[in-house]
Amino acid sequence: MSIIALILLVALLIPILGIVVDSPIGRALARRLEGPPATPPALSDLGKKVELLEAEVDDLMRSVQALQDETAFLQRLLEAPSQRPNLPPPQSS
């Protein structure tokens, strides 16, 4: 009798297993067993491009800051000619 009960138990578990595997819970378990999704190559390339662009923006910001400093210095030179000492007129011999 135990062999018949075992065969009957297996025969009943097959449809139950099919229902569980096809359910949303079974799909969620399958996704969890697959592991974390791999990053697509296009996305990693995009990340590298963003990093390069950020580095370029930083370089440009430093260049703009240097130009602003130079412009401020030249502006101060042009605005304050009266503060410089006057040179004596040239003497003719």
C-alpha cells in the first residue's frame, strides 16, 4: 500500500508544482535565484561617457576661472592709471 500512496502523492504534487511555478510567486523566486541583473554594455558605456564629460566640465570651469581672474586683473590696470606715479618728462640734451 505504501508504494501506491507514494505514486498517488507524486501524481498530485506534479500539478501543484506546475501551478506554483507558473504563479507570480514562482516567477519572483526564479528571478531571485537568477541573481542580480547584469548591467547592459550600453549602460556602462554611457556611464563612462558621463564621467568623461564631467571631467571636461571641471577642466572648462578651471579655465573659465583663470580667464575671469586675468580679466579682473586687466580691468584693475585699466581703471586705475592715476594711482601709478607719473614719470618725469624726458630731458632733451
